[in-house]
Amino acid sequence: MTLATLLKFNLRYYKKHSLLALLCLMGISLGVGIVIAVELINGSALASFSASIDFLSGKASHSVVSQYGRIDEKEFRSIWKHPMVSAASPIIDVMATTAETGSDSIRFLGIDPFLDPSFRGWTPQESDDTAFTSLLAGPIPSIYMSEELAQKHNLKPGAHLTLLKAGLEKKILLVGIIRASVSGNLSENLAVMDIASAQELFGRIGRLDRIDLVLRGDPETLRKALPDGLTLADANTRKATLNAMLYSFQLNLAAMSLIALFVGVFLIYNFSMFSVLSRREDMSLLLTLGSDTRGLVGAFITESLLLSAAGSLLGVVFGYLVAHFSISMVSSTISQLYYQVNVGGVHLTVPIVLSGVGVGLVATLIGVILPALEVAVTPPVLGIKRQSIEDRVSSLKKWLLALGTLFFIASVLGAWASRFSIFWGFAAAFGMTFAFALMTPASLSIFTHHLGSVLKRVIGSLIGFLAARNIKASLSRTSIAVAALAVALSMTIGVDTMIYSFRGSVASWLDGSLQGDIYISPDTTKWDHPLPDDLMMKLQADPRVASLEKYSTFDIYINDRLAKLRVLESELLKDKARFHFIEGSEDAWNELPKGSAFISESLSFKSGIRAGEKVRIPTPQGAVEFPVVAVTRDYSSDQGTVQIDRNIYKKLWGDDRVQSIALFLKPGVSTDEVKTSIMNDFRGLEKTVVSNSQMRETVLGIFDKTFAPTATLKGVSLLVGLLGVATAMMAILMERSRDIRVLGYLGLTSGELGRMNIYQGLIMGFSAFLIASVSGTVLTYIIVHAINYRSFGWSIDIRLNPWVFVETLSLTIAACFASSLYPTLKLMKIRTAPTLKEE
Amino acid sequence: MTNRAQTDQDSKRKQPKNMPELIRLENVSKCYSSGPTCEVFPLDSVSLELQQGERMILLGKSGSGKSTFLNIVGGVDTPTSGKVFFNSKELTSLSSFDLADYRRKEVGFIFQSFNLFPTLTVGENLTLPLELIGDKDHKKARDLLAAVGLADSWGKFPELLSGGEQQRVAIARALVKNPKLILADEPTGNLDQDTGATILKLIDEVSSMSNASLIMVTHSPDALWIAPKHYRLRSGRLELEPSLN
């Protein structure tokens, strides 16, 4: 019998059970879809960033960048004249916004118009007319703007724009347009201006952000000649450095997306096993008619893969839509936490489509292995009872429990081994989830048995008793559905508990760090826009202000890894702040003014530096070794932070720029009154002057936004889990229609039978919730200690939130009720009348 | 010839005297159709009266409507036309809820394939009908299980019992609520001859004990002794088998 004949024969089965097939198809689609969505989002963010670097680099083969945050412009000449350098262009590269372009972030590129054209064909050329003259020597700073951005905001040459710099306004003039024909598909909002204007405008006089180079010989020769603290990087190195920053963020997103697929595998297994068992008679007949086992297995796997391919293709479409609608949210989070990306859109490519189908097929193959074995090894005996399958599962559950215990132990070991590689952390999380899934048949069997007795004896609910025992009767079906739902729920509980704990830890950290009454902290702080000096002077002289704390944060390199240098005023903070010291103590504050440093625990984790050791910090005066007197909890950056005293910074960097301020008011002074007077005196600072509580809300708002994508991932996993419940209940309905009819003969009304079915759905949901409560809590510990800490270097105090459990239970019960409605309606239509003669 | 059963031809044994009428069927027909017109008539104008404690055997070829007959009498199916009375109450006018109540209280079913619930213990299978009528007294169930010779099997699951033992439990389950009517659909069909004989004897004894009426469908000539009246369904018509009576 040919494969085609068998497939044609089997197709009838799918027609008959179209709803079950559809549920399975949806499960595959959702699982694949969410994986593809994350792949598209991650890929688009990186591709956009990579394209941006390539485009902005132009013909530059290398760039000189500083390890301490800035390049003294005096260095430029010697680098330019180095024999290995064929061409050089000094660059100021800074992000800002304008009033006219609203929330669109614009990359302002300050260039030397006479040197830059040999690098970038699209920057203003000397031959350009009056616009070029204006760029160089206009009465107000002038810019060229990318065509797409200008068109979007209907801006034309001659338009005046209001640059928002540290919340203060500066007028600039649009004099030219960078044509789309030369800027290609770049989605970056770009403005180009003369470097001198840029230095002045952005408070970077005398410094450069990088020097782009075209080299004519061995880069090593130049690298050795560079002053201490300056490094030579090619475009790929820069991409790799920034990609490494995103690695953990993207890895966590990808791992969470795999959970939905993981849950989907259970669904595929359940459907495939059902389709095998319910066709056993047909298969036995086909064998007697001359088909062979290999043909049957081949046909079964082929039909499963065809179903999977269809589901995967639908999943790719679903994933594309999810990515399309959420890319802006994720890229905004990346911009907030790591570096600016402007993702124009997501692009579905053939490799991504193929990977989606591949992922779906692999998941399907995993899901159909056991059902295919069932086809292969079951002898061609007609009339094998369904009960025999249940008997087998019943005896198998002990072994599954033992295997689950082994997985549990292995996962604990995996969590411990995460100190060697993050891979083991993820393996531990998946292993632990799987361990509980393996333990589900045994625990479900015991639980439903006793629950049934309790429902009957204590509550007097015979219907509840029957519902609980029905679940036990169909353990081969119900345990898979419950396990799948429990996996989804444990992810919900695990991730929600982690987020709750994390949020709580961040809130405590904020409590300890944010002690000021008022903060002046413009959005542009992250772009290193210094606050104006006159603001500082005025505030220092204000009699209502008791003290004023200045903050600055700069990018530096510690052991060739990007990190943050935070400059703080230790004399003031030691009395005000309450840092959480992981290593060291409050006494450490006295050491900061003497030239010591605090490092964050993420930096300590990533660099291996502990309190009592030294951290080597690049400065304009060469690398300086700072004794580390404390390791503090600090959630401001997962790249790691090193904190030094402002006086030390001033001495070494020769710089006293301030990016944000905390004001401590004298007792009895009204916060609102001071806020209002600052805003009146410094127009443009309205949005940047915030109270302590507003500052706190802003930070927690960013936190919440960061974790917003997890809601989608959890939701999809839960949906797949619930599809599993609906599928199982439909399957049970078909398989146990005989028992249901017997109950009808015994006098149960269709309403009672319907209620029994609803109870069955609810008990399955409740059982899944109970399993997930335990596994989710264990998962929280793995996520926090073996994944989060290993990814970001942040420790978190785990706090169990009863509401997470209450919400999850309520959602599960409501969703299980909803997913059992259709099977219940079908059940209520089952006629008792057909005879119950043959098994 | 009228299709009405000739109830005056009493058998030599187990024929109750002066008992009230329990079941009456008046011109009951059942038709199955895939379109607007009836295509199959498993029952065609069937009339019958059965007294309290009276027994009858129903014979007929496969597909002749025997099970349909039991289902209609048992209140799990409704006739296309005609009336069915139980204790002078018209079943055909009852709602599905009331029919379920009727099955729950008055009818005990015994099936060919036992149909015990595999995840309930023997005791739980047995007490289920009692629980359904709100009777919490399980002593009756234990006594009945002892009566069918399985007192030790109360806590066992059905899978641990032989076919004959399972059928004994099924009989006990049918009788535990003291139904007025027992409907048995080929109760020995899945059993060997010796076990079948034992089961028939058991049905005879326990139904006598409770004075329940019995309608039994069977193909087995060895089972005919259990009831004095033998009817045959032929082309939808119910005919008394004179030769066997």
C-alpha cells in the first residue's frame, strides 16, 4: 500500500476530527509564531544597529575611541599625521531631540566638512552653495537633515528648529537635506553639522567622541602609537561590543519564547497520541489488508509533519504580525537600557520563514516520537481496549515519577553549574519544568483520587467526585494536558514572582539611592548633555536649598568591557544615601574621597573584581588603579558601574560637567514652590524637574516597560496550554462517551453531565495550578540565581507575592471554564440511547 | 392479527398473581430517518403490559429493535409515536429531567459489557446509584455484594475481577436501589456458558428478592427459563412466541 494511499485514507480522519486538528494547528502556530516574533525583533534590532554603524562609518576602516569617555581634540593632529593613516575625520556623535520633531530621537553628527567627504559621500560637500557656507559660518548653528525625517515633520531648508538640550532650548537652522538616494534604507534620524558648532552646542568643547580613519597599513602599528586610554576599533569590533551588551537581554527573550513552543510540544503529543489510539482499529485493518508497519509509521509521521508545516507557516505569519506591532516597544526598551536603535520595521526573509517551519517540524517530531512508536510496536490485534492504554499509563506513572525526580536533581545540579555557563541555567529551568511535567501523571492520579473522595464525603458533591475520577480514568490524556498547562502556569508564576521580587529589590535600591527632595534629571542625561552652569550657580545660592548633589555618568571601558563611570559626591551622600552593600560597609564612604571606588555587583560578577582588590580605570592621565572598598547593589546598568568621588574625577578628567542634580531642601520648604521657581527661571526644564516620588515612578515605569514583552510571551504560552486543555477534553469526550452514556442510564441528567464536564475542566486547571505553584516557585529561584544573576550580575531578594498566585488561579479557573464550555455543549448533546453492547 | 401481547397466557412459573400493572406500551413506534420520511421502523405499533414482578424475555435478530425497546421502556429514548406508562404515569410526557429521575429511582440496567467505571472501586461503583438518589446508607450495597458472592471485593478496582465477577457487580449495581424494573441487555453475551448460567441464576434470585419486573434481551436458549413469557421482535412487531411458552 503506497504512502499516498495511506495519506489519502488518513485524511478522512482529519476531516472527521477537524476541530481537534485545528486546535493542534493553532498550538503549533502560536508556539512557532512567538519564537519567530522574538527572532524577528532581535534580528531587526541588531540589523538596524549594524546597518547604522556601517552607514555612519562610510569608508572608515577603523575608529579611535576613548576608554574613558572622551578624546582630547589635541590628539587628533598626531593621529591624523601618523604614517599608517591615509585619512582621518574627527567626530562628535550625540543624540538629542528638537521641539519640532517631538519624541523622535535624532543623531547629531558633528563633522569637519573639509575632511569628512573622503569618508561619507552624503555629508555636506564644499561645492555646495550657500548652505555649505551657512553650515560653517552661519549666525546660528546650522544642520543638514535626513530627507525622511524632514519630510515626516514637513521641514524644509530655512526652517528654524528648537534643540532641546538638557531640557533647555537652543535655536538651530535647517540649511540642507541629505537625500534618501544617498542615505539608502537607513532608518536612523540624522542631522549633520559642523564639528565646532556641535562641540559648543553640546558642551563638548575641546573634546571628540571618536576619530574615523582610513588606514593604509598595519593597524597594530597605529594601535601601539596611540596614547594610553585610546583604542583602535574596526566597525566589527564596535558592533560586537554593542551586540555583547544586548546578548543577555535577547537571550532571555528568546528563552522565554521557547516556553510557548515547549508547551506546544505537549499539545502536539496529545493530539498525535489521540489520533493514533483512536485509529488503532483502522490501522490494524490496514495491516490485515496488506500494509506494513513501516508504511503506517511513515504515513503517520508524514501527515503530522504536513499538519506541522501548515501550522508553522501560519505561525510565521502570526510571528511577523506580533513582531510588527511590538518592535517599536522593544526597540524603545533597548534604546532606554543599552543604546539608541531606530528600527524601521521587521523584514521577513526566506531564512526566517525556513527557520520557523524548521522549528515547528522539530517540535512536531519531538511530539510524535512516542505516538509513532505506539504505531510501530503495537501488534495488529483488532479490538484492543482503550482501557489497556490507561492501564499502561497507570503502571508507567511510577517510572515517570522516578524519571521526574532524576530530572529534578539534574536541574538542581544544572542550576549550580550555571556559574560555569549560562547555558546550564537555561537547561536547569527547562529541565525543572520538564521534571514537574514528568511527575504530573503520578501526582494528578493521587490528587484526583483523594479530591474525588473529599468532594463526595465532605462537600457531598457526587458530580465533583465523578469529575475527579474521570480525570483519573483518562490519565493518559489528562496528565499531558495538565502538564502542558502547568508548564505555562509555572512560567507565569516563576516570571511574575521574579518580576515582583525584582521590582521590590529595585524599589528598595531606589529608596536607598534616591534621597533628594527634587531631581533635575533630563531625558538627555543618558546622552551626556551637561546641565547649564548658571542653573547650578543659582541653585547653590538658593537659601531654600540645604544641599545639592551633582551626578554624572559616562561610558568607560573596564578590562576592555563597556561599563558606566558614575561620579558622585561622597561627602554629601554618606549621610543621605543608604546603599545596599554586598561587600564592604558604610565605613567605605570615608574611603571614596581618598581615591577609592565602589563597584556594582554586576561589574564585580563580570570582571571578577571583589572588594579589597583594585579596579583599573582609564583616565585622560592614563590608567589609574582604584582600591575597591565596596561592592554595591546597583540596578542602573547591567554593564556594571564604578562609582568614584567627584573631586577625584575633576582632578583626573579635568571636567566638572553635571548631568543631573538632586536637591535637598531645608526643613519646612515646599517642594512644589521650589519646583515652580526653577521652572520659571529656566524655561524648558518643565519636564525634567521632578519630585522624589515622580523620579521613583519614572524609574519603575522604565522597569515595567522593560518587562512588558513578557506579558505577550506568557499570554501565548498560557493560550497554548489552554488549547491543550480544550483538546484533551474533546478527546476525553470522544473516548469516554461510553462511560458518559452509562451515567445517563444510571439517571444523570444532561445538565448534571455538563456540570461534571465543567468540574473536570476546573479540576484540571486547579491541579495544573497546584503543580505550577510549586514548580513556578522553584523556577523563580532558578531564574533569579542561575539565569538573571548569570546574565546581568544582579542579585534579587525573592519575595513571594500572594497576588501572583491568586491572579494566576483566577485566570486559570476562568480560562479552564471557558475552554471546557464547548466540549461541555458537545457532551450535553450526546444521546444516552445508543446501546452499550460492544466495547 | 393484533400486535397486543396476550398477557392472559401466564407461564407455569414466576407469574405474579393480581399484581398491579407496572409498564404499559400503547402503539409505540420508533422510526429512524435521514430525511423527512421514516426509513427504518425498529418498533412498529408495539403494545404491551407488564405487571409488577412479571418477567419477559425479548428475542429477535440483530438490529430488530430489541435495544431500542429497552431504551424506550428505560426512559433513555423516546418513541416517535405512541405512549409508554410506568405505574400509570405517562413516561412519554415527562421532561428529560424527570426521565433521568425515573431512571435514577425505578430502573436498573444490566449491560452485556458490564460497563463498570474502571476508576471507581467495586464499592464506589455499587454505591453510585445510591448516592444519586441521596441514600447514604451503604450497608445495602455491602449486603448485596455479599449476596452476589463478592463481599471481599468492595475495595477492589473492576480490572482485578474476572468477567463473571464484573457482571455480578453490575447486577448488584442494578439492584442496589431496589428498582421496580430491571432491564437486561444480553447480560450473558460476554460470558462463557458456565459463568452465564451462574449469572442468570443470580439475576433470578436477586430480582425475586426485590420483586422487580424483568425484561431481558437474550440470544441464548439457555437463558429462556428465567421468564415465562417470550416475545420476539420481527419487522418492528412484537409477537408472543407461543411455541416457547
